Amino acid sequence: MKKVFLSIVAIGILTIANAQTKGNLTDSQMEAVQVLIQLYGYRCDTVNFAMRSNWDGNIDVSCNDNTYSYDVKDKGGRWVVTLD
């Protein structure tokens, strides 16, 4: 069940993230990325900053008063979260 939910969230993020190609993410995009980070088991109670790269499309996210930093990357059509 968790895999199915992760896939649905990832598809939603891919769609949302592709809707905006430059600059900061919108509030709804930040919420979607926050949910994905949490589904990966990481802490992200509040998003302080989220920026999509114009170069490679990756998303840099800072959470919990800039305590945690994450990279959210599209790898082969699947969004992957790693601790930065």
C-alpha cells in the first residue's frame, strides 16, 4: 500500500514540478515535496526553502529552521529524496 501511495505522490509531484520551470516552488509544490520527504522517513515539519534548479530540474529543500537539507531528484521517472 505504501508503494502505491508513494507512486501517486511522486506522479503528483512530477506533474506539479513540471508545471513550473524556473525559480521558487509555489506553496502547493512545497507541500507536495514535504509529503514526499516525510514518506521517505525523513523529518520535515516545516519547509523553510525550496528551489527547483533551472539546470537539471532537481529540487533543493531546507526544513525545520534550516536544520535539514534534502535533494529531491527525478531518477528515471521516479522522485528520489536524499539527505544533503
